[in-house]
Amino acid sequence: MNMNKTIKPVMMTVVLSCLIWMYADQINSENLTETVTLQVASPTTSMNVELQEPVSGQFQVTFTGPREQLERLKRDMGSGRFKPVYSILPEEANGDLVVKDCVDVFNSLIRNHYNAVSVIETKPAQIKVFVDHMIMVKMPVQVYTGNTKTTPPVVIPDKVDVLISKTFNEEQLSDGDRMIVVNIENHLLNKPEDQAIDEEFPLPQVILGSPIITDPTRVRIKLGIQRQFNTRSIDIPRIQILGPVDLLSKYYVDIRDPQVSVSLKGPVELIKNLKPQDIKAYLELEPEDMFRPYTTYFGRQVRFVLPEGIRLDMEKMSRPPEVDFKLSEQPTTPSLLTPR
């Protein structure tokens, strides 16, 4: 039997079948044009990527393929199941700008999901992606304690490795911002005085809104909480009188002991620097006081206007100080006019 005579018809049959299949596939293929939003991403922490052109990320994409797969593709885009995200590989990012042909980009994204569909045209035809490489730098760690007075914090380690955007580090970050700040203000609130703190705290993974990665991610902080408030008794040499104008113009106010002593509480430095003239003490009269007997002293609490951060120490005083007072009519000034 002649093998060549047998194989030749078989080969011709296979080739003819392929041609028929390809022709039939072209006959059954349709086109679909849709608005598609493309996102770009980086598969590694060593760089950040941002779509520069077009800024909107929107493309008019023309697909071709069997009607069944095109309809499924359209449904998946409408439901959000198909969200094209193109990853910029490190080997593509030799510089700061990567330019890609969008037909190639979209074909690479749909190939594994819609094997009979291909992209034949996109508008615009290219994408431009800005690549921001990440660099490793050393930064000191600072501790923010707010208004709580503490001993100088000890941080272990006091410097950490920081993976940060090269562009942000070189162009936007000032020398005064090149630090990692651990805010423990809320953690120290209501802690008893003289307490020692020796704890681990997480490091923030952002500087001025720019994401970073620190190594390590936590540090140990040791400090002591110092005395926050102090108390002090101060003598107020003068009490001001407040009251209705007609009462004060007609009556003289006699205060038995015009000097009062008051106990105050506040931050250590404020209390230390407090002076008597910083405190305003006053006796407030009421209209009904003019009907009291002139010979009798009456007691009334003294009111105070205190500097911000200072308050009355009610732990040492059972109640605010009082003074005794009485009213007496002021003598009428005789007229200087002589009647004719």
C-alpha cells in the first residue's frame, strides 16, 4: 500500500477543515464598542503607578468575537464582574513614564476570560503611566504627648527604616517633616501622676497624607507621667462692686473685710506664675439689696474671673469665699445755687 497516497488526502482534509472553520468564525463574528474604564496597578511595593493619560481612564473600545461571548462580556461590564486593571511590571518601568498600546493592553486583560474575543481598536490608542519608585530611608521617631507633662520619652528603636515615594521624599517633604510621629496623647489621658509607661505602640503608615511602610511597624516607648496640676492659695487685696447703676449711685457699699483668700488649682507652670492681679474678684449686688436694713451686715459669695486653665480648688474649700457687706445712703451733695 502506498502511504504517500493515503496521507496526502488526509492532510488536505485537515487544512480544508481549518479554512472552513476560520471562515465560519469570521462570518459569525460581530463587533461591540463600549466605554471602558481602565485602572493601573503595581504588583510590587517597590513602586507606585498613576494613570497620567487619559486622566479619566476611559476608553472607547471595539471588541470583535462571537455574539454569545460579546453579550457575556457586556453583561459582565455592566454588573462590575469585569473591571480591567492593568499591572505595570517592574521590568516595564525603566524610567518615570511608561507608554503602552491600548489594543495590546486590553487584549491581555480579556484573553483568559473571553478566549474568542479580541480588541481591534481603542480611542485613545495609548496610555501613559507615571511610575514613582519607592526608596528606603532612615527616619527618627518622635513622641507626641499633648498637654500631659512627662519625663523625656525613650523610644526603642529611635530610628526606623521607611519605604517612601521617591518623588514625595525629594520634592514635597521638608527637613522638619522627615520623622515618624507617634501620637500617644489620648493614651495618657486620666493616667495617675507618677505612673511609669513602658509599652509598644504602632507606627503611623502615612506622612502628610502619603503612604509609607515602616520597618519595624511598632516601637517601644518608656516615660514617666509627671505632676500635672498644682494648688495655691492667693490673697486678693481688692474686691470690685457690680450692681444696678441706680443702686450704686445712691448707696455706699461697706465691706467688713475687703480682702479674701482663695485656693486655686491649675497646670504647674500657670500656678507657679500666677499673680494676684491676674484674678478678678467681685461682689454682685441685687436690686433687692436696697431694702435691707442699713445697720446689718449680710454674707454673700464672691465671684471670680480666672485665667484660662485655672479653677477654684473645691477640694480645699468647702465653698467659695464670702464677704459681709451692708449699704448706707450716700450724703446728698448740696446745691451751689443760691435762691433769689
